[in-house]
Amino acid sequence: MQFRIDHKTTYSYTAPVFLEPFAVRLRPKTDINQRLLEFELEIDPIPTGRTEVNDLDGNVTALLWFSDLHDHLRIRSRSVVETCLDNPFNFLIADPDCQSIPVSYSKQARESLRAYREPLNASSEPVRKLLDEVSGSSSSNETITFLSQLCRVIHSRVTPVLRHEGAPYSPEESLEKGTGACRDLAVLFIEACRHVGLASRFVSGYHEVSSELPAEHLHAWAEVYLPGGGWRGFDPTNGFAVADRHVAVATGASPEHAAPTSGSFRGTGVESQMSVELTIETS
């Protein structure tokens, strides 16, 4: 499947401000699951300096810095991406200790995956109750069965809503409210995975447009590391494993490491507002 993506983000300020260094993570990944065919990043005002770096997760991050004062910052990215993962379950879990829940990675893998195994939140009781519900809904403790069932249970328990700004809810908040943005559901999925030993990470990106999920903002889901399968995506907002209908842009052990943009400004008594325009075409 081919995606054509036009993504515009505008920060407006009530008075001119000094823009601190800004990070932009909007370049889609290129790997075995997808190929980036075209990419363009436009910045207004033109930054004084601009460079691109690879971060710890391999995300291509554009770092921008500015001089003078500005009353806006506009970021526009255009991408053409080809996705090629038809079957999300086309692999075998190579390590017997990871074939069922709870998993136990090899010593080397545990060290490499440390940041992806540590819980994001201190509260664990809501997650334990969720895990009890997942285990009670299936007679199998196989890892793949667990992940698929966890995805479905979260999808049925938490109704997706649009929430453009703000940090992700804690698992407790998502379960209590019964509603959450895609990033809230992704964090809940990640937390549940880490409680049973599975290394997992946050993903920001795009998805195929549908009547249920219009293209109004970036999407978010989770990836789990499975020996023999590598990083595999699961989307609790939709309730299924990720294949060729998703485009991954950035990944991180926590949501802030995969944020599409991050930065700040200096200005006394100044307020800011963010707006997003997103167009996705598929063929």
C-alpha cells in the first residue's frame, strides 16, 4: 500500500517570542516493513541552523534553532511511503522462554531492552486487574495469544476519542474514564506488556483513513520485542496487530521520546496555540 501524507503543524503566539531549540520527528522510518520514497520538511520562519541526527531508537530527528523574535512556527512535512507487511504473524518466537507468559529474555536481551521493560507508571493495581481479565478470557498463555487478546480487551474497555494535546493518561485514568486518545490506549498496552516481562515501546505515525478513524492527527500504537520476530506492532485503538495499514514515524521507550515535535519558547505573558492539518491518501 502507498501512502501520500501532507502534515502541517502551526504554533501561534499572542506576541513575538524567542524560540528555543526545537526537535522535529516527522520523517517516516525505512525498514523491512515500509520504504520512504519521498520526504520534504518545510519550516517557517527559516531557522538559523538546522541539522538531522539519529537518536537512540534510530529516529531521524531534525534539530532547529532560531534567532530574533517570531509570532509563529509552521512545520510542514510531505511524505510518500510504501508499506509491505502483509502478514503481521509471519514469524516464529525463537526463544522457548518467550513463547508463553510471563516471558524471560536472555541475559543479553534483558540488558539491551532494559529501558523498554521498566514500568512507565507507579500504580500497578489497575494493570493487574486488566491482566486478570485478559487471562480469564483465554485458556492459552501463549505470548501471541496474550498480545492479541490484550489488544482486543483494551479496545473493548476503552472507547477511542480525539484529544489533540496533553500528556497520555495513566493506565488507571484510562480504565476509570473508559475513554482515551490513541496515545492513552498505547500507554495502557505498553504498561500491561511490561508487567508480564515483555519489552514494549511507544510508536507515533499514521494509519489508513476510515470513517471510524479520520486523519485529524497523528496516530499512536505500541510495539513489542519478540525473539525471532523483532519489534511487532499492536494497535489497541483498532484492536488488532499492525500490518500494512500503518506508517511508523518515531518510536521510543516512553511517549515523549517519540513525540512528533518538542521544544519551548521564551516570552513573558505570552500564550500559544497549536493547530494541525493532516491529509492522507492511500492507493
